Amino acid sequence: MENEEAFQKRKLLIITQQTQNQDTLAEVIRSQHEEIETYKWIESEKAGRDIGWVCAAHEWSHKHFPEWKRHVWNRAVQDALRAEERGPSFPL
């Protein structure tokens, strides 16, 4: 059986990983939202009127989402590789 200290370290590691996953998801959502807001502003300026959030989100999704997703994925892979090179944050 694990002693209490090892159990607490493992528990802390799991909580930290869950928090990092939640932070990562929130960052992805925030980034996508910012991209759509920027797209909405640019396209509204071109049109001379507010094109609206729904229209901007739909257009951005069709025109820019695949490239944005590829960029986010590549950045996540690079970050993971750097983290792996550094080693685990919490020894088990």
C-alpha cells in the first residue's frame, strides 16, 4: 500500500493535470472567440455595417477554422514536446 505522503503527491498530480486540461480548453475557446471577434470587426468594416456574431462565426468557421485548428494543434504538440524534455513537474 502507498504511504500517505505518496498518496497525497499522486492526488496533487492528478488535480494539477485536471486543472491544466481545463485551463487549456479555456484558452482554446478564448482564442477562437477572439479570432471570430477580429473577423467580425474586419468584415463589418468592409461591409459598412455590423455583420453580427452568428454570420461572423459561420463565415470564420468555413474560411479560417481548419488553418486555425492546425496552428493550435501544432503549438500544443510543440508545448508537449518541450514539457516532455523538461521532465515531470511532480516526481511520483
